Amino acid sequence: MDEPVITVEGLTKRYGNMVAVDGLSFEVPRGSIFGFLGPNGAGKTTTIYLLLGLIEPSGGSASVLGFDSATASDAIRARVGALLDEHGLYEHLSAYENLYFYGRIGRIPGDQLESRIKRALDDIELWDRRNDLAGAWSKGMLQRLALARAQLHDPELLFLDEPTAGLDVVSAREVRAQLLNLASRGKTIFLTTHNMAEAEELCARVAVISEGRLLAEGEPTALMPGSGYDVTIRGDNLGDAATAVGHRPDVISCTVADGELILKMTSADPSPVVSQLVAAGASIHEVTRGRHLEDAFLKLVTPNHDR
């Protein structure tokens, strides 16, 4: 079994009498998207700064890619990519010039830089617009370019702090697709987000913190009330098609009532079921999923939340 990419043991950060990070302990497995979740002020960004060695811990330890974050921060930052508070792009430069500038700073060999820039821009389908000024691009396109910048030196690990915040639906979806593509290529992504549906879609494991303390950690389904994902499909001619769907290995239970097919699934992705229903002659009007992770999150961070 691979060693964890990140190992945190009792990590603590105090500012006078205020404890920003309070004895955190967790591990991040290699080659996955790890969701680091919490309300505003929970200590998420402070934890990232500690892992990158940008601030010193008051107690505990953290290892990133085998390096101690307190004593080998330069080695860590040379091997990871990060997209934190700002996109870090120069809007008076073109997309190509931005990546070339950061590639030179990152000491990417000259004979490799051109091919890496082309691959990075091809990945986000923006190579044909490489000569556009970054300042003329939409916020979504800038965020995709910033992700390309963060991975230009081919890091094993990416730290992303709310990469889809403030984006429209289409742009956010494009960024999520970019993250899934990176994970499919074996990259590890340490992701913070306030979007629980996004975390449920992307993350193999999540950790939930509040007031600097770890409240829960594990696979999203393990944190959710009950087991499985609830999916409701509305449409016509669902009855006959539902029989075959009920025998799928990813379907725990299946009932039809009042033009609705109500499923409990082991998978978060209902699209294979929808395709099977359509192939069987059903007409699909709407597909909705229960907000399980959001409910679990609220119960963790607000214990008096109405259940």
C-alpha cells in the first residue's frame, strides 16, 4: 500500500489566546481528491499554510510528500502546485506568456517548457486562444488557466482552496471536469470547498473541521445518515423499465409511485441508470439526488441543527 501523501499528527496553530488549528490528525491517500470541509473561519486555509510551510506550527507535525513541513518547506513547495486566495495571473500578459513566466520561475528546462505549456492549454481546450490577454478572459477561463499554471511543473500534489467559488454553473462544471481529469492521471488533490454536492461528486475521502478541530473523516458515504445515495427520477413509462434497473448491482432498492422512480444507490452517479431507462423506452423529465453530505455536514458543524 502506498504511503500517504500527507500525514498530519496533532497539528496546532495558536495566535495568542486564539487557537486556529487545534490538534488535527489525518492522512491523505495518494492519487485521490481529498475534501477538506468546514465553515468560514474553521481553520482550513491556516491548515494549508501550515502544510506548505508558509507559517510555523505551535505544536504537532505534518509530513507532505515525505518532507517535514516545518523544516523542509522549500522542498515541499518545489514539488506541489497551489491555487489559494487569488489566481496569481498577470492580466496584461497573454495566456501563453503567463505560463511561460511561471515555467521559467519554476525552472522547467527550456526544451520541455513549450510542450508543457501546450499540453496544459490543450487540457483546458484553450490552446487556440493562447495569445489572448488574460485580462480579456472571463472569471471561469481565468480559473482554468490558474489551474493550468498550478500543474505546469507536473506536481504530484495540488492544494486548491475553493477553486469554483464565484463561478457560474458552466465554468464550475468545467473546473470540476479538469480536477477529475487530473485525479485520473494519478495526481493527488487537497480540495477545500463550501459546495457539498461538489465534494460528494469529486472526493474519495473528506475531513470536516470546525473551530480548528477535526469532527469527522472518511469516505463521504460513511459520514452520511443511512447508507447509499437517494435518487428520484420523474418521467413517463418508468414501470416496465424499472424492473431491470432494480437488478443492477449499484441499486440497493427501487420503488415506483406516482410517476416517480425512487432509488437508493451505492453510486453517486445515476447517469448509467438514466441511460438504461431511456433505452428501455422511458421518458425522463427530472433527476434529483438527496443532499446527504450537506445534511451530514450541517449536523456535524451545528449540533443543534434540526434533524
